[in-house]
Amino acid sequence: MTQIGEIALWVALLVGAWGATLAFVGGRTGRGDLVLSAERSVWVVFALLATTAGAIISAFLHDEFRYEYVTGHSNRELPFFYKVTGLWAGQTGSLVFWSLLLALFSSIVVFQNRRRNREFMPYVTGTLLVVLVFFLTVIVTQSNPFTTLDFTPTDGRGLNPQLQNYWMTIHPPALYLGFTCFTIPFAFCVSALLSGRLDTRWITTTRRWTLVAWFFLTIGIIFGMMWAYVELGWGGFWFWDPVENASLLPWLTGTAFVHSVMIQEKRGMLKMWNVLLMMSTFLLSIFATFLTRSGLIESVHSFAQNLPIAYTFLAFLGVMVVGTAGLVWWRRDRLAPESRLESFLSREAAFLLNNLLFVAAMFAVLWGTMFPLISEGVSGHKITVGPPFFNRVNIPIGLLLLALLGIGPVIAWRKATARNLRRNFTLPVSVALVVGTVLLATGVRHVYALLTFVLASFTMTTVVVEFWKGTRARARIEGEGAAVALIHLVQRNRRRYGGYIVHAGLVVLFCGLAGKAFGTEKEVALSPGEWVDIRSAWGHTYRLTYQDMSWYTAPNMTKLVASMDVRIDGRRAGVMASEKRSYRQREEVVSEVGIRRAWNEDLYVILAGIEDMDGVVRGTNPRPLATFHILVNPLVPWIWLGGLIMAIGTLTALWPSAEAPPRVRAPRLSAGARPARVPEPELVEA
Amino acid sequence: MKKQSRFVAGAVAVLGVIGYLMVTGMRDSMVYYFTPDELAAKVHADPTMHEVGVKVGGRVVPGTVVFDQRTLDLRFTITDIASGRTRFPVHYHGPLPDTFKEGRDVVAEGQLTAGGTFEAATVLTKCGSRYEGMQQQGGGGPS
């Protein structure tokens, strides 16, 4: 049965290549029948890839260990859930998964645009299929999930224990959804360049795709941080690891793009810039997939050298960079701005600075990530740069962005007058100054943290004032109650107020990051009955008493659990468990941290070591000495809260409007008609 | 036109500041990455290298790992993955990294002291390589 999956893979490759050719030929010659055929091949590729993915999952569920991929990422005892998610547990499977998602989105795009955007569709279809064909080629030639072993092992080697975590099952799909979704606006961008229709249409028609991509990329990155926080067990959530950085790169350019398109829509500026941003975002998404998968740069988590794949990806990236750059150069005359910047004190300038900072941050992160390779190429020595580099560059950039977050949305277009500035900024600046004074008075001396809270209060005030003004105006004009007016306000301007909610979420997230500055930690060895005190930045003291060590077997593993009694300033506050898990199949021991979450801080306990672990399991040593690493992480919950608010904001901006614009029916494209002549229903948006 | 050049100057100033931060940041956090063979050769040629913090990637020699659960002192011997020639003892203080095992490939960051012991501030384990060899192990893209 599983064999069907491999056949489907090959057929998908052939159909994809055929469809891509038809799409471009159809686009050049204006033959609608070829284009229609190409579009149908997108659906076929999707159906075939779904078959492949189904076959892989079925192989996992049926414990078909003669497949190398299944053996490497599963074993009989592995819970059902992790067998299903085995599809994206390793390199080969996740490449299939990537292609499947792209094929799914491509099919949706083809369906959505069966009557509109006809002049774009030939090249959109072609571009999407080219990307798909590239991935399929890599899969069948270098990373085939259906590679069999010479013999059939009785059991698999199991899944890497650090991946046996719920965040890990949703984090890669979220990131992949983000990466693949960015391919859609990219395809429209390429198509706009090829067809020469370079107004804002390619941007507006893919706005929703861009936001969906941004949404998934954002939550994907945050899920990754959550995973690192609970699973890697060192108390942090961001390591400036190459793989983490890789997912941040397209996020930075994508975020810049989401903002700079507003300038093009309002003022006709930055056309070339937007094209370049979209192309970089797509290329960086591919780069991120490649970096995660190839192990070209050393990373704490996924690690392996798979050089042939690295070269294939590099070659594809190279061709894409040259090709897209050539396209932009060819069309440079049509990308000239319609108006110019007039003042530093204008919304355009704020947006430009925002873009400059995002792109600068992207280059800094890219530089730091690639530096080991660059230095090896230039000097022959591998030189790595650590977190201090990334922090030094990105914290100031982040703080400036935090300030812009407050300035950008309320400063006037073109040129702000003194009156505009006074009216909009008097209150926020006052609030920020009060917050700063209060924090200084309470003894906060950490410069970056102080700046973060001051700027956060400034930005948060501008956001609140915007909501307040809008609600008040609406309540007065429409005669509605405050709550109803607020809901209607957001409903009528989803994009704007959704954006504000995202900003508010980011402010909360920034405060959470700044909380790290006030963390405390301790490392102690305790015998049962002994206790340790640790102070929190909020002023209270935790007393943790190590009670006992218990052990039991669970599916797939043996758990050793240390329980600790927690008291806050003498008050009982429950029991915490931190574990060591010994995975049978992999003979690996993994720490499972205990976290006591409150609204303002986490108490984080790592069971660092157990004296005589074997003795505990055999029962000869029921009261072992244990070493604990204990951290108090102030404001960490705010990071997740901020992420949640950002997600809600993005969904608000994304949600289909209640009053749909009147639908304009376009005549169906008949075979043989020239796509460019089909009248354009301007009102319908994706 | 004069106005436009003012904006360009503004952008250049911003980029200049970021560039300055990058350059100084590089100076503070650049760390050489060596294999044990390379590090031994370096230190032999230039004894001042003892003072310089480096990263060294090598393999944990089986049978040499000693971990004191009470003091959290970890001692093991590291060897060159490719040649297996150079060996030196490593000392690290802190919780045992989760996937740390004999025979594993690790990256230690610290200094090779004049006494010949590598004093590591951090030890990172490269996971998965034991099973998949040089072949693969994407590891689900923990990122």
C-alpha cells in the first residue's frame, strides 16, 4: 500500500513540470486552454501529494520499519499522536509536508481566481508549480521518504525525546504554513513583473494571504520559544541559534512588507521596495527551510550534515535571486515612485524608518548567522558570534521600533504640524515620563529594561487613546453605548484596529522580554527534607522543600519525579514536580522542568542531577541526593500573553468583513480568449 | 532635491549607528571554532592562545565521563572527531546537558588552560548524529 505514496510522488513531479511549462507557454502566447490545463495540474499535484503524505502516515501507524524514515523517527511504543506527526518529525517527511501545504494553497489560489485576476494567473500558476517542482525534485532525488532498509528491524529507533512534546507537534506546521503562504504573494509579485501590471493590484489581491502567512509565522516563532522554554530546560526561550534566526529572517522582512505596502497604497511610493521586500521574504523562507534541514550551520537542535541537499538549495536560491533581480531590473521604469517624502515628521518617514530598522535587523541577524561560514571561506578559520552580538544590535533596534509603534499610527501623513504633534503626543509622553519616574524611584536601574517600560507605556497609551477617540466619536455620532460603539468601530475598520491590537500585543511581549533583566537563579544540592530560599524581583521569597523522589514507568519511558513543597513568604503554595525521563528506545535521559506559573512570573525548577539514579529505580536508594537549578523568571508569562494578543489582532484584521462588498461577476474565461482582455472586477478581494 | 538628500543622510546616519553596533558587537562576541587538532596546533604555535576563549567541537571519549551529582562538576576527555589524535580533558560546572553521552559530539566553549585542561563555560550536545550518522536527522526542525 505504502508503495502508492512513492508512485504518487513521481507522478506529481511529472505533472508539476508539465503544468509549469504549460502555464508559462500559455501566458506568453495568451492561450487560455493551456493555462486552464496548468491550473488543473495544480489540483492533481495536490491530490497526489495528499496520497503521498497519507502513505507516510499510514507507514508510521502500521509500524513499517523497513522504511528508513519510519525507523528513524518512531517505535512501536510511541504514542499514536507522535506517529501521525511523524510526517514532519524529520527532514524527508517535512519536505513532503512543505510541498503538500504549498500544493494545498496553490489549489485554493487557483480556485479563488478562476474568474478574476486572469491576467495574473498564468504566471502565478507557473511560479507556484516551479517552486513545487523544485521541492519534489529534492525529495525524489536526495531525500526520498520511501527509502527502504536492507532488512526490516523489529522495532524503530524511536523519536528524538526532545521532540516528544506538544509544542513540537504544532510548532513546525505553524512555521511551515507561514513559509508556504508567503509563496502566494511572491507568485503574484513575479506575475505582476512578468505581465507588467505593476499597480497595487498584486498587493491588494494577496493581502489576506500575506496576513495569514504573517500570522502563522508569528505564532510559529512563539510556539518555538515555548518549546525551548519547557523542553530545552535552561530557563530561556531564545538562544540566537541559527535555526531560530532562520525563522526570524522572513518574519522581519515580512513585517516590513506589511507596513510598507500601506505607503504604496496611500502615496504611490516604495513600489520597487515592496517588490524587493516580497522577494526577500520568499527567498528567506526558502533559506530558512534549507537552513533547518541541511545543518549547514551548527545548531543546538537539529544537527546533521546533508551537503548534497545544501548545494541543491543553494543553487535554487541562487537562480531565484538572479532571476528575480533580473525581473526587477527589467521593469525598473514602471516601479518609479509617484510622490516623494516631504518631512521627517510625517507618517511616511516613520514607516520608512520602521522599514529601514526591520531590514537592518534582518541583515544583522543574517550576518551573525552566516558568519561562521563567511569567516571560514575568507580566512580559513571558523569564527562564531554569540548572543552578545545579536543582543547588542537588536535590542536598540527593538527599542526604536517600540517607540515607532506609538508614533507611526498617529502622526500625520505628509507633514505633521506642531498642533498635530501636541494633540497626539502630550498625553502619551506624560504617561511615559510618569512611569519612568516611578520605576526610577522604586530602584530600577537596568537601562534597557527601564527604556522598554517607558516606551511601552508611551506606545500603549497611544493605542488606548486611538480606541478611546474612535469609540467616543462613534458613540456620539451613532448614539450607541460605549461597548457597542467599540465593537462596531473595530468591525468597520478591521485592518486598522486589528493592527493596533497587534501593536498592543507586541508591547506586552516586549515587557515580558525585559522581565528577563530581573531574573534570579540558584543551584543547590538537596537531600530529602532540606530546603532552599530564592527571592523574586517582586519582593517575596519562595521556599522550596525537596520532599521525595518517586519513579514509575510510563509508555515509552521511565520517569523519575522529584516533588518539592513550595511556600511563598511562609504561605503554602502547592507542590511542584520536576522530572528526569529515561526513554527506553533511545537510551536517553531528558529533563522535564517544573514550572509554577503566576500572572507576573514563573518559578522554574530544573532537576539537574540525581545521585545514584540506578539505585532509585532498583529501590536501594529511595531518598537520593538531588541537584536543582531554580530560576525565578519575572514577566515571562507576558511574552505568551503578548503573543496571544498579537494573534487575536491579526485574526481581527483578517476576518472577512461582515458587509461583503458587492460581488461583480466577471464573464467566465472561455478557451482561447486572451487572458489580459478579461475585464477586472476591482471590488472583489482575496 | 536638497530635501531628498537630507532624507538619504538621515537613513545613512541610522545605518551608520547600526553598523557601529555590529562592528563593536562582533569584537565582543567573536569566538574561534576549532577542532581539537586545530586548537592543539594553535596553542603550540602561540602560547597566548591559552587566554583566548574558543569553541571546540569534538567527541566525548567513552569511559572518561565523570559527573559529580552533588557539586555538578563534569569531567570528560574530548577527542578530534576526524582524526581521533588529539585528546584533552574538559572540565565543566553545571547541570549535565540532557543529551550528553559518551561517544556524542559536543561543542564546548571556554579556554584551554596552560595546565592542559579545557575549562568549559558551556557544553552543547549535538543531538541525533549517533543514530543517523552523516546521513540525516532533521529533528522536526526545532527552531
